[in-house]
Amino acid sequence: MLLREPQKLFLLETNPSASALGPRVACTVESAASRANLSAVVVALASTHLDLGDEVTRTIYERFGGEKVHFRRIVPDLDFEGVSIEMTNS
């Protein structure tokens, strides 16, 4: 399937106490932002804040934040309320 529009990668961190990017997530974000043919990487956090005191998180934010990487807050219980998936046998 040929996609002509730029694509986005969405990463969800649903643990509300995770305010910093772990090493694997940071590596994924950095790789996607610098190497993949994506228009943006959206990191959706359930935390109320982004911990820029964490060196890895701060580095990603300073290098890519606002241009290629966008940090957003989600509230899973509200954002996904009533959202279901249709089950099929294909």
C-alpha cells in the first residue's frame, strides 16, 4: 500500500508515574525522529508533567521537541472511554 501523506508514530505511556522516558522508549523516539520518514513522533504520557531533570528526556526534548517530537498528556480513562474495537474472523 502506497501512502502519500506523511505519517506519524504514536507512543503511549499509560503509567501516570512515568514522567521521564525510559532508555528503550528514548531510543525508539530518537531513532524514529532522526531516521524514519515520519512527519512527527507523538509521545503521549499519562503523567501530569514531563521530567526535564532526567538527562535522557531533556536531551530528546531539546533536540527534537516541538519540531519532530511532540509531547502530549493523555487521561486514558477519559480519552478512551466508550472506544471499542470490532472483532471479526477474517
